[in-house]
Amino acid sequence: MTILWAVIAGLVVGLLAKLVLPGRQPVPLWLTVLVGAAGAVLGNAAASYLGVRHTAGIDWIRHALQVGVAAVLIALVSPGYARRHR
């Protein structure tokens, strides 16, 4: 069940990250899920480091960090994937 939640979180975070970035990213869905999951994990680590992982109510700062890290990762991965699959 944990793997299923990781895939769902990776999908949501990855798609939100693609929406934040300008233009079109030629990254397939499976890579979006992987990068989104990595962004979620690294965003959680950054939130823990900054001391904002657990707050009262919805953890908006943690979620923003997750999407931000995933956006950076997609921006880094996208040109390499596009160049490789032309």
C-alpha cells in the first residue's frame, strides 16, 4: 500500500510541478511520476531541515517545497530526455 501512495503522491506532485513550469515539457507520464516522487521525498527532507514539516492544519510550506523541488528536477531532466528521444 505504501508503494501505491508513493505513486499517487509522485503523480500529483509531478503534474503540479509541470504546471508551474512555463512551456511544454516533453517528459512522459512515467518519468513525471518518478521525478514527482523524488521531489516529494527531497521536499520533505528540506521541510524537516527547515523545521516546517509538521505544522497545524495543512502543511502548505511542505507541499510548496515538494512541488518546487520536483519542478527543478523536471526542468533539469526535460532537456536531456528531449535530446535523447528526437
